[in-house]
Amino acid sequence: MVHRIKNDIPEIHESVFVASTAEVAGRVSLEEGASVWFSASIRGDIAPIQIGKDTNIQDGAVIHCDAGIPCVIGAGVTIGHCAVIHSASIGDNTLIGVGALILKGAVIGENSIVGAGSLITGSKKFPPGSMIYGSPAKLIRKLTPEEIQSNHTTAQGYTKSALTAKNDYQDAETL
């Protein structure tokens, strides 16, 4: 569902898929081709959240902010199931693995991968093209061109799935 918070209404491009059990509230901007899957929560009540073109927020992911520190998520980003993004910046064409935690002030450069279950502590910064993994997370190595292309392919797959979902998913109560 999409919710207003006071006078703040999410700005959602007409092509965006928001699943029926997802929550999008407040100062949230979702650009063309983005998708928000089941049980995801994007709450822009304290600071704005910007989500780029063809970015997918998978089931159970949470995006939220602290005062004065917005979330900026680039284009073609994949936010894995149950990941938490809290007042962080994620560069274009990046994959955030299942269950990863990215905390206040962290910056992930474009064309990167954050491994499943990784913990990126507050204010940590990683350069573009990074393979990031661990708890606390560390730079493991630079990504290969094939891995960077795989990030793009994954995001595009979700954009295509969202187009199908937008047309085919219906509440059973309305059938």
C-alpha cells in the first residue's frame, strides 16, 4: 500500500510495481521501472528516500532513514530479500545480498556486490566495483566485468517480472 505521512505523498512513476503487501510511505520517490515486492517497507517519514530507475526492492526488505540523512539508491540496483538499508547511499548497478544490513551514512560505490548477511557499519565507504562481504563487512576484491554484467542482468530480470506482476497479480478477494 501507498501512504501519505502528513503532507508527504510518495512520488511513484506509473510503470512502478508495488506489491499489495508492500508499504511505501512519506517522502519516497520511485523512478520508472522500479519494483517493490511483497512485505517490503519503504518509510520516508524522517528523511527522503530516492529509488532509481529499474531498481528492485525484494520481499521483506526495509528502507528507512535518520533525520537529515536520506537514502539514495541508484538505478539498476537489486536489494535482496530481507535486506535493511538505513540512511545509506547505494550506487547504480549494485547488488545487495539477502539479509545484508547497511547502516547510517554508509556509501556503496556503483557496480558493487554486498554479500548475503553482510553488516556494513555506519559511515563505511566502499569504492565502485567492490566485492564486499563479512560482519563487519570488508572489501574482498574488485568485481570482474562478468560480475558487473550479472548485476545488470539480475536487475533487468526483476524489471521484466514486475511488468508481468503489474498485469497479472490480483487479490483473490476480487476474483
